[in-house]
Amino acid sequence: MAIPVENINFSKEENDEKCIHSLPCKIHFNGEANISDFFIPASENENQEELDVSFRGYPLCGVKVKVPDGYNGFILQEKSENTSKKLCCVRTFKSITYWNWDKKPSKNDPFLSALDWADLCQIHDPIEDETED
Amino acid sequence: MMDEDISPQSADELSPSTAEDSSPKTSEDMSPRNAEDLGAKCKESARDDNFYITSSIPDICKKQHCILGIDEAGRGPVLGPMVYGVCYCPKSKEDDLKETGCADSKTLTEEKRENIFEKICKHSEYIGWEVEVISPSIISTSMYRRQKISLNEISHNSAIGLLKRALDAGVLVTEVFVDTVGPAEKYEAKLKNIFPELSITVAKKADSTYPIVGGASICAKVTRDRALKTWTFSEIETMESWGSGYPTDPVTKKFLMSTMDPVFGFPKLVRFSWSTAEKILDEHAIQVDWEEEESSKGTQSVKTFFSPGDKKKHRFFKDRFLTNTVEL
């Protein structure tokens, strides 16, 4: 069953993109957090490619990852109206900071290598699934 | 290493209260002259990185055989930096050193310690010292690495680093005295292996036995106290007291509870890897699961290894955890 997504607005992209982070742990919480005081990434080199931060005392290594050209990142929030599920786009983004625990992010990380698909899938037009029974 | 060297030249603020100091100062000699100067240096340094503060090196220490003491302050507390210190002087001046009152910093009041520290600085013609401030944040992240670095290892590395720096700077060190809380024999063997040309004595309570180690303990302790007095943190709004920093201190416990953020835990002043801190987060903060703990969920049945599984899916997609999704 398809779920409607509302409120997609590409112009809603905000400047402070750096505050979208993917952490290598599960935080059992949804809501606002005091990121600006507690989560301040630092970079040793000038081009800000490799980042360091600590979360709950754990050392994290991060990289800033651009969303592939032609794609957009969306943050969707679930909204239930009556019995039907609905998704609402609260924000779009063009980059995300990906963090590993004490390990430099690389193509060995599924998250980063998954982005290969964006390039690879352009080798031909979409085809029908033939194995369907 | 991530050490940041606070060179003597970087001190542009010297407290005017020491202006009466009679000895002529060259432009290079901008080293701290009292506890306040130490505090000022700590204040201007990064909170989440280690840094050094050093005296100028007395010329006589480059010409005469020197004794050097190593000691630490702030090993046990759940918050604040651990400070390692070295203090050195020519062996011929050992008796003069005793007159400054160098002794185990724990037996002295704070005021007494700061007085002795000022005396050490006044005798810059024959006493030299250096401290490394090991940030609580570095302590946490070291102990929470994939390959944990123990506090003992952090301590040893700091001591070895300070000794190397003194030797590299040209101090003619021949005898070294080290205070330790861990097993002395193993530590002594480790140091002798790195510095075979030096006479090294590692002993428990060396700070009360050898005045030069007492000197090192005073430099370290005064630095730690001043760092705690001058440090401010973006995460801590009110300047409420954090007490002694020892886990048993009720003021420290109260500070930990009241500054705790449910998501991020503690300000960077706190050593997350201490059991006191861990326990508070376990009981009061939002649960956070790290990959190791997550992957240990139950054992897979042997059958799953032989079942056909996702035959259709190419490794390219499996490696990347990519799946088709129609529903959410």
C-alpha cells in the first residue's frame, strides 16, 4: 500500500546542513536535543573532510557526505490521521555527516557504499522484474 | 599525538602582581611565575585536548647532571584533568631544593602549595618544570576506544612524553625518580627499556621520599586546581560548585546529577568512563546502544547457514544493505 507524502518543498533546504548527523549507535529518543552545546565537531585539517567529536565519551570519526547529484535528502515525519498513515516532509538536505565509532568512515561502511547505487543505476533504463511468479 | 604545545611565547597576559620580581627577564622567558599565571594558561587552552605548560630551562641544567622527578595529580576524580608534572634541578642543588619546602602535595594546604610553587618559579635559575594537562575528554575517549587505553597506559605515556621533552630540550638528566600507584617493578623495567642511559627509580609514595618528586607533585596539583578554577564550559550554564571531584563527595555527585543532559550525558569536564558517571547515565539518561552490544542479540540457528536465504539478491546489494521497498 502506498503512503502519501505531504508537504514536499525543495526550497525548504536550510543552510545549517551540518546539523544532520548519522551516529553509530541507537539513541532511544525522538525529540529536540541540545546539539549546539554538546556536539561540536572539530577538524584537524582545513578542508573539514575528516571530523572528530565525542558522544557520551566515545570517540567518533566522521565525514561529510553529499547527497548524489539529482537526489535529495528528506526527513519525513509520520502523521496518523484517522486510520490512515501519512508522511510529512519536515526538511530536505543536501549533505549529512556520517560518524563511526573510533574508525575512519570508508567504502567498507554500507551506508557510504550504498551511495554507489546512485551512479550505478543509471547504466540502463528501468526494467520489469522478470522473475515474478 | 594530539598534544598542543603552549609555548612560553604564547603567554601575552602576565599578572602585574609579579612585577616586583627582581631577576631580569629576557623576551623568551615568559613562563608562569605563580599559580595565577598557570590558571591564565589553562583558561586560554582548549578544553578537549591535552596541552603542556613549561618553565624556561635553567642554563645550569644543560651543563650539570640533573635529577628529575615525575608525579601526577587528579588520577582518581570523576571530573577535571589529570595533570602530569616533571621537576628537575642539578644534583648539586638538591639541598637548596629542599629549602623551598617541596614535599608531597597531598600533605600541604592549597595555599601552602601555591606558595611553594611560586618559590619554585622564583628559583628559575636552577629549577625547571613542565606539566601536561590531560583533558578529561581525552581520558574518556581513550578509555572508550575500540582497543581500550587504560588509565595506567595514559599515565605512562604522559610521563614518558614529559621525560623525552626534557631530554630533547637539552636538560642533562641522569637520575629519574617516579611516583606510581601501580606495580613499581614492571613500570621501572618499562622506563629503563626506553631510557637505558638513565638511572630510574620507580617507587610508591616517591613524592614524600624525594623532594624533586614532591616538586613535581606540587606543579601538577597547583595546575589541576587552577585549571578547575578557571575552566568554563559551554554546556554548564551556572558556575555551580563541582566539589573535590572525588566520586564519594556529595557535592560532586549533586553536580553530576544536575548538569546531566538526558541525550548527551555530561559536560566535557566529566570523565564518562568512570563507573560513577556510567552508573548515573545508566539509571537516569536516555538509553544508547552501541554496535557491539546490539549485535550480540541471541545466537543464530545453524540451519540459517544452510537455508537458501536471499538467493535472488546480488552481493552488491547485500553488502550495502540495499533492499527494495514499496511499503514503509
